[in-house]
Amino acid sequence: MKTTITIFVLVLLFISQGFAQDQAPNKKESRKGTMYIYWGWNRGWFSDSDVSFKGDDYDFTLYDLVAKDRQSEFGWDPYFMIKKLTIPQYNLRLGYFFHENYSISFGVDHMKYVMVQNQTVKISGTIDTSYSPKYGDSYDNEDLLVANDFLLFEHTDGLNYLNIEVRRYDELYSIGKVSLNVTEGIGAGMLMPKTNATFIGHERNDEFHVAGFGIGAVVGLNLTFYKYFFIQSEFKAGYINMPNIRTTPNPADIASQDFWYTQLNVVFGVKYNFTAGK
């Protein structure tokens, strides 16, 4: 999967640069000095992940854990209800063009990561029998059914990727008050999930926390109307590493994992050039 993601991103970058080089520069208005903000939604996919759990009474790893996203069913409620805007998986970004073709931006990618329940995985490590009479044992690459009474593991409020990106924009085509643009960029940031984890029935932790870091690349198509409004579709892919996931209120209980992710995003935004006419 890692190779597929890398090849796909490189191909899209190559194609977008080829289109951009064939176009004449935008003579209408410079992007430099323009600020923009957008909001939209995403669907996410995650590679299988080895997840390690450590505490005072256990130290084990689950291998190739499968997880999915959890996007809300589309409808007026909750997608367009002010009090419920943050319930669906969403993308929020604020950016500034410091150059005709380049912007720097800060954004939040609110994804949701949900471990698939009742899957069978390999487990290695130890769980003290005093902690769990049922699951207490030493394991050496053995099969384990991840049932509800063993583990619930979700980043559902959510898998929050706070990141800074640098993006390039080029106009592909324009007619009247409408222009089609291509964008591509790279970024990095930190993960601040709110992890909902219940391990062998013990009290769960439910607090936002800095758990690790992420990197990513993005390519997209931007359709701008009347200079100020735009719709943008994006394909995003990257890597997440979280060595410090809180699983219970006890600070000694932590989990760690790393995985690759992909997103398909649809966002809506506005922009305004504060230096135009100066």
C-alpha cells in the first residue's frame, strides 16, 4: 500500500505540473496577498497497524489491526447544523498566498479511526492474571479474537491532525468569471486525538492529548467563481506515528501505533486579496 500511495501521488504531481507549464500566467489578478479559508468533509482509509499496549500489569502487541473511518450519513442534520458541524469528519484550513503561486496554511483534518470489532489478530507479550483472569497469559504470536470484553479502540473525536502545509497553485483554464486550477503541496504537524479506548473493562480515558506526528502530500482541483468563492476536491495521503496514546486515566497506560492514511476531500471556501489595488 505504501508503494501504491507514493506512485499515485508522484503521478498526479507530474500530470499537474505538465498542465501548469502549458498555461500562460494569470494576467487578471495576482494571488499574492490573498487569504482564504475553507471547510469541507473527508472520507479516510488506513493501512493495517501494529498496536502496542503498555501498563503496570501488561505489555503486549496486536499485529495488523484493521480499522476504518466513520463518516456520518449525509443530510442537513448534522452537516449543516451549526451546533453539529464538528460531528462529521471535516477539514478546516486557513491560508495565505505569500507568492503568486505559493501559499502557506494551517489546518485541521478531523478524521475518525475505528478498530474493526471481533477481528482475529496475532498477539505477542504478557498480561498479568491479576489484571485479567480471563486474558492473563504470556503470548507468542498467537491468534486472538478481539472481542468487546477485551478491547474497544477508537480515535473518534477524533483522529485530529493539526498541520501546516505549503501548496502551489496554477491555473489550468478560465472562461468568464470561472477558473479551473490545480494545487499540490506537502505538510507536517501533530496528532491530537481524543481516544476512546476500553481495555478489559477498565475505565477509559477521554481527553484530548498530543500523541505524535504526521506528514502528508496533497493534490487537488480548484474551481473558482467570481474571484471570491471556490469548490475544491483533494486527494491526500501520508504517514501518522503516535507513540503516546492515552488509553486509561492512569498515565502509565499508553498505546503506540503508526500507519499510512489516505483521504478524499470536498471543501468549499472563500478568498480575498487584501493587497489588490495597492
